Amino acid sequence: MAFVNGFLSYLLLLIVFVVVGGTAIFLGITLRKGTDAKAEKAEAQELAEQVQK
């Protein structure tokens, strides 16, 4: 019985680590896409201004 309790305890810990890691990866990707989109938009706007001159 002690083995089962220890196993379940480590399994729960593993699940918590996976959830936290997955959330961090999802947030990182989402924030990076937003940053890249803003940079691309600014670059396109700068290029359009240069073309108009």
C-alpha cells in the first residue's frame, strides 16, 4: 500500500509539472507570435513610407 501511495504521489507531481510546463510553452508561443506580428506590421509600414518618398 505504501508503494501505491508513493507512486500516486509522484504521478500527481509529474502531472503538475506537465501542466505548468505546457502552460508556459503555450504562453511563450502566444506572446512571441504577438511580438513578431507587431514587428512585421511596423516593418511593412516603414517600407510603405519609404516607397511613398
